[in-house]
Amino acid sequence: MPATAVLFDLDDTLLWDERSVEEAFEVTCQAGAESTGIDATALLTAVRSEARSLYESYDTFAFTKLIGINPFEGLWANFTAGDQPEFRRLQELAPVYRKESWRRGLKSLGVENDELAEELAERFAAERRKRPYVYDETFDVLKELQNTVKLLLLTNGSPDLQQEKLDGVPELATYFNHIVISGDFGKGKPDASIFTHALGLLGVEPENAVMVGDKLTTDIKGGNAAGLTTVWINRTDRPKDSSIVPDYEIQSLSELHDILSSL
């Protein structure tokens, strides 16, 4: 059946979040290396590892998995929005988590300096906020689609942080009939209920909708379960998963035109 709606993921589908994070880490770790003489790459590896371990140790971890908030988002999020009590707990933890991740990373390399850890934590958050990258084809594709199908942005994450990402590229939100953020809804992809909610907002049946996203375990798995046609944007030739099979696989959003024309 013809597609009358397209649902897009945000991070690493429309926005190049991975590049933003990598560059923020590189700049911040270089600053740490210049201050201490340690290796910047070693610091990057150490902080990533320590941040992930610390993140998973908190009593909020199950909630962040449900909503779809990753450890590195926690390194610059403030968690000031969201109705659930877990967001208030995350808001309380955030400053501690940011500093402690960098403190532990430095310590693992033989540097014990709380003041530097605080500086690097603040530096990383600032550097990430400077880098709202968009893929080259994002706006061309959205412009082509906006007058032919309904468009909905379906993103996992904390409401304030996802909104901040959108505010960094103000034009992006204007293309969408609706924006659904998992932290507002209460569950994230791949839970089928958030897809059902999104389709309800559009007034569209699953067989008439397409889900486009970069993550097999959230976008594609959830889209499949909800009965949508799924398109996996796999720009970097990541490995396939035999248990999660998209209807289509593409390397550029520009390939969507032919897929939609064929439906």
C-alpha cells in the first residue's frame, strides 16, 4: 500500500550526533592531556569506560534504558524536563555524574585532580553544545517529502536534551507534523506503544507508514513489531543482525525517494 506517513529517528539519522560527541571528546581530552601530560586517546578511552560503568551503577539505569538515554548524553544533559520522578533524580545526579566520570578517568591514568575533572566536565558539555551537525542530505529529503506525506519525528531521550538538539538546528522541527520524545511519552523505542501513539497522532494505519532510523535494536525492531515498513539507514556498513531484519537498507536518506515511490 502507498505510504502516507514517514517517521524519522533523530540522532544519527537526521542529526550527526556521533560526530558531535566524538569531536567534543577529542577536544576535551586534548585539553586534559595538555594540562597533565597524559595521552589524550588514553583519556578518551578511560572516560568513556568510567562513564558507562558509573551510569549503569545508578538507581536510574533501568529508567534510562526504558526511555533510551545513553551514558554520553548524561555527560551534557541537565534533565530539567519530564514529569516522571526519575527525571528529578537524574537532575540531581547529573552534576555529580559528569564530574565523577572525568575524575575517575583521570585517576585511572594516575592523575588525581578534582578541579581539572570539574573543568573537563564543563568543557565537554560546552563543546558538545557547539556542534549541532546535520547530514548533508537531511534538509533536501525533508523538503521533498513535506508536501507529499505526513512527517513525524520519533526520538528516544530526555525531553530537555532532545529539545535542545532541535533548538540547535531550528529549521529542522518545522518540517514535522508532530514530534514525539520518549521521555514525554513514558516509554521509548522499541516498545510498540510509542509507535502506536505516533500513528494515532497522524491518523495513519501501520501499513501506510514508514519508519526510518539508524538503530536496529530500537528503530527497526520497534517499527517491525508495530507493523510499519522499516528502513535502516546504515551509513557506515555496520553488521547486520539476523534477528532484526528491516524491509529496506540504505546508506543515504536520498535513497528514500525510490523506496517510497515503489510502495
